[in-house]
Amino acid sequence: MTGLVAHLSAGIGAALTIIGAGYGIGRLAAGALEGMARQPEAANDIRTAMIIAAALIEGLAFLALVICLLLSFKA
């Protein structure tokens, strides 16, 4: 029974991780595009900052997914 609960909770945790990362990257991209539209001369700086922030968000999402998988296989 505990194995089933561990697998179910790992699946829910992975789903919430993906939803949160997608939402965060979407908001990041929307803000960056709005900033580029308002100040086209700063587009390169904004793009660079957006790519770095998106990479950090994806890195944290992958870390959370790995933790969910490890907890799932441990039970």
C-alpha cells in the first residue's frame, strides 16, 4: 500500500512541478516580450536575462522531477 501512495504522490509532485515551471517560463517570456516592445534598444540585454532565468527555472524543475522519481523508487 505504501508503494502505491509513493508512486501516486510522486506523479502528483511531478505534474505540479511541470505546471509550475510552465507557468513561470510563460510569465517570464511575456514580461520579456513586453519589455522588448517598450524598449527595442534593450532587446539584447532583456533576451540574455530571459534565457538565463529560463535556464534556472528549468534546472529547478528537473531537480524537483528527479527528487520525485527518487522518492517513488525508494518506496
